Amino acid sequence: MAGLHRFLRRWRENRNYWLATGGAEQNDELGIDLRVIAGAGLGRRLWQNNRSQFAAEAAPIVNYTENGDGSSDTELEALLRANWQIYIYDSPKRTRDTTLALFPGITEAGEYRSVFDITFRQEFISDLFWDLSFCHQYDSDVADEDASNSDYGIKTSIGYEF
């Protein structure tokens, strides 16, 4: 499971925003040699205070996939994404970022994908952090018959904040 995804937001009044998203990934477990997505939509920060926020987003996206069996697909999907962040900036600083993204098929009705991510970040010495992340991906219709429908990963890192 390796990938790069970006979400760009253009803020509007009343906690609404425009959303542009794009990304590329590769996943041997799901039988994906390359998946590229791009789309644009709307989002809203539904709840926010000085320690947390909850936002929801929706967008149509184009999904181009090169599968491990040599086939390729181009499909239109919906992106339905919810994100809940908790942040504590008193020392020691701590954050939790939880995201659930659903991708129901539009051109391929009945097919769907999901991605669940949760990341914990803890400061243990001034500006030195430890991160722990868990990710789970599910695809209801993998093209490669040797591939699994589900993949998960755990990663950890140590970083310094300047």
C-alpha cells in the first residue's frame, strides 16, 4: 500500500468550502499496479471548537486503474468523506486524525471502495513527536482473482517539528 493523495480546499463563508482532490497509489494486496483519481466537489466543516473539528465532503471523481492482471478501467465514482480531528496544543501536544472515505461506483453501480485512516501523534520531548497510523482499504470488485478485497497497514515514525 503506497500512495500520495492531496486535498485542496478553498474556503467560503459559513464553514463551506470548494474541494479539489487528486492522487495516485499502488497496492499489491488489492491487485492494483496504478490507480489515479481526480475530482472536485464541496465540503462543510460541520462542527468546530478549540480542540476538535468534524468535516464532511462530497465530490464526483474519475478513477483510472491499471490492474495486476494487465487490464485497465476508467470509472466515475462518488467521494463521500468524513474527517474528525482532535488536537491538544498544551504541552505535551497531541492529535488524532480519523478519516472514513467511501467511493460508491456511479458508472459501475453496486461496486464500492472504502478507506479508513486513523493517526495518533504524541509529543514526548519538546517538538519531538511519535506518530502511529492505521489504514484499512476495501474494494468490492478487484480485477485480479489472486488479489484480496481488503488490505491494512500500520506505520510509525518519529519526527521533529521546527
